Amino acid sequence: MLPATSKLCAAISYRHLRNMTGLRRQAAVAISQELSRLASHSPGPSTWIHQVRRRSSLLSSRLEDKPFSEMEMSYIKQGEEALQKSLRILEDQDDWKTETVAGNGDKVLSKVLPDVGKVFRLEVVVDQPLDTVYGELVDNMEQMGDWNPNVKEVRILEKIGKDTVITHEKAAATPGNIVGPRDFVSVRCAKRRGSTCVLAGMSTTHGAMPEQEGFIRAENGPTCMVLRPLPGSPSRTRLTWLLSIDLKGWLPKSIINQVLSQTQVDFAKHLRQRLAR
């Protein structure tokens, strides 16, 4: 705790931190405190949570010299909120139920949370190094529609600094059109600390993308992907994907649960095929 606090105090002397708004300072402190709490209380993923926190405050990473506008800070705060909520959910190892286990070991689990609803967690190992997986999911996110049949399009609407983007995603219709066309406007926050990467997101609104004709505007979040090298095998990556979606419309819960868990299994399969190329 003391080394991290010392680094935070020293960082305040930097010019770009002195120019931060009060909101930014409060958010940075809140993130640091939350990750400290998670690291000290969790018997499960506390190691990598502590690693993320230990490398410095997530919010203060690679800050821009140029101060952000009030709207930009609002989006940054939303991304950090999605990250906090996602880590809290993943920290709690209790009450997860197995939805499906594939022959290759891919596993989807789920649990119901009072304030969120049903969430799904995919656990897979990808036979590619972390940098390769990270590059595909973050740097090349707009190409996801090229290799994932469940995604029709991903478009970046706005970039804020180096860690936050606003995206518009169109989901492809399911076979038989059981679930019709959905789209999402999301704020995404990508954080890298040492050997751990956290990609978090949640629904937001953006003036450049009002609701589209022919699509139901669904909501997601908090969602999160965590990438870590497989212990003892750094050329392989353990991927954990927390998925929380409200598809909106009149859909039976049984169909929603089936679609979402299958979407995660399909994602792992298509991601492997993409990376193998």
C-alpha cells in the first residue's frame, strides 16, 4: 500500500496532473481504493487485480498533456465505472453455475446479481501470446465483423486519450431471426499493467449515433475481458469474458440465456480461427 501511495503522491507533481479537474482526481483516488480493497479481500483473482493496481492507478495511466473536456471526462468516468463493477463481479467466486463446457475445455458460467441481472463468464485458453490477442481485440476492434459472424459491424465514434473509445456495434441477427437486429453504443476502457490486460465497457449515449431504424438499441454492461499469460506457458493466454446484456424487446429468458452463452462459445472458436491465420 505504501509504495503505491508514494507513487500517487509523486505523480501529483506532474504538470498534466496538476491541471486535472477535481472530478479526475476523485476518480483516480476511487479507482486506487477500489482495487486495493479487491486485492486485500479476494482469495481468487486477487493476484492479478493486485498486479493491475500495483503498477499505478488505472485512471492516471498515460495521461494526456491536453486537459479533457467535461464531456470527455464523463466518458472516462463511465469506462472506469464499468471496470470497477466488472472487477467486483469477477472477484466474487461464489454462486457461479456452469452453463456449458465444450470438449476443448472452454467453459461458460453464470450467476444472477440483484442490481445487474444474469451475467455470463467465459473462461478459455488461447494458444497465442497475450500481445497478439490484445492487438486483435483492441487495436483491430473495427475488424471484428470480418471474423465474428455474430457481429455485423464495429465502428469507433470517438477516441478519448489513449485508453477510452466510444463505439457503435451492430449485432448480426441470429439463425431463424429468433433475436432480431440489435445495436449498441458503448464506452470502452482498455488498461494494460504488466502481464494483465483489462478491457471493460458499458452502454452509453453519443450525439453522433441516435437510435437507428431497423435496430433495437440494446444495452450492455458492465462487461469486461481480462487477458493474462497462462502460468508456466507465456505463449498462451487465459481469457476471461464477463458478459452482461439487456437485449430489450419481448424475448423469453430461456432464449436469451441460450443465445448469450452460445455467443460466448462461438466467440472463442472464431477468435482462435482468426488468430491462427
